[in-house]
Amino acid sequence: MTPPKLSFSRLIIAFNLLLPLTFFVFAAPTGVAKHDPRSGALKLDRAQMMVFGLNRGPDSAGFYLLKSLKETQSMARVLDKATRQVEQADAFYAKSRGRADDRFLSSTYQQVAKAQKTAEQLHSELATAYDDLKSSIKQTLVREN
């Protein structure tokens, strides 16, 4: 009996047939547990992960608090600009009419200034809420472990 001729195409076919077999032979579990490099890591249950996730990642409570902080900071800055513009326009208008001591836009000025103070207070409260959230998460998770 003559041995079959080995051609390149037959070698490729044989290789493709043997490759999956060798993979499953060497990669099959042998019943020995693999070493977990994170064996010292804490394993958190679902409730703990929910608490931990409050300050992590997009769409979390911490994310929304930080986003709101930035928006209130921007709002306070823009309202400050509006307050100064109303004040300057009012002073210029009164001066151009020859009544420099009168204020024609004083009610608008007061409302915008009040809104600016409200935005600053909201920024302060949001910063306090974010700090409280971070410390509460730490206390909750540390207390339980």
C-alpha cells in the first residue's frame, strides 16, 4: 500500500481538523480550581453593588448631582452677567434722560439678583448633598463588612 501524497491543501484540511481537537484537549478543565488573583477581594451582593453604584458611572445619582452642580455654577455665572447688564443699561438710560438718580429697571434688577442668589444657594446645597452621598456610601459599606 502506498502512502497518500501530501499536498498543501490536504495539510491545511488536516490542520483545520486537528486544531479544534487539540484546543479542547489542552483547554478542558481538569477538576482543579484555577487560581483567582482576586481571592482577597470583597464579594459584594446585589444590594451592596446598588449602594456602591450610586456614585459610579453614567446615569448614577452622583453623576446627576455633579452635572447639576456644573449647571448651577454656570447659571450663577450667567445670571451675574445679566445682573450687571441690567444695572449698566438702567444707569445709562437714566443718565441719558437727565435723571441719573432714577432707576427704571430696578424691579428687573432685583429679580435677577434674587435668582442669582437662589442659584448660588442651590449650588451649595447640591455640593453638600454630593459630599453626603459619598460619605454615606462609605459608611454604609464599611459598617456592614
